[in-house]
Amino acid sequence: MERPDNRLIIMVLEVVKNPVYNIKSLTINFLQSDIVGDSTRNELLYCTYWLEFHGFIIRDENNNNKKYYSMTQQGDHLLQKIKNELS
């Protein structure tokens, strides 16, 4: 799997890290935000699945709060690394 763009990785990781995030944050309503720029729904989904495949985010087993994904420690490190590289 090809690595998604860092901008898209940051966006998805920040959404998942947000305590008020739920799965609807990664849907078409979220895509209408200025944050995503010209990214497509397919690119957003690909990035989400890429992050999951590589262990940066995990699906919540107990989906009571409809959060669906949580960030792993590895994901938090990736987020900080990319932010440091871009600053």
C-alpha cells in the first residue's frame, strides 16, 4: 500500500484523536470542510484504512459511543513526527 499524503494523515489522525469524534466525522459531512482541500472521499477512506492496516489507529471493539476508531501510541508518535517535520 502506498503511503498517503502527510496532510491527509494528519487530518485523519487529528479527527480520530479528538475526544468528541465519532464515525460521522469521517463521512461526506466532514469532507465538506475546508480542511480536506481537494482530497476525495476515496483518498480519505484509503488513508483511514492505511492507518488501520499499519497499526496507527484501531477499530474499537466496544462500539458503545459510536467512536469506531481510536489512535494507538504508534499513531500518536506518527502524528508528532509529521508535525515536527512540517514545522
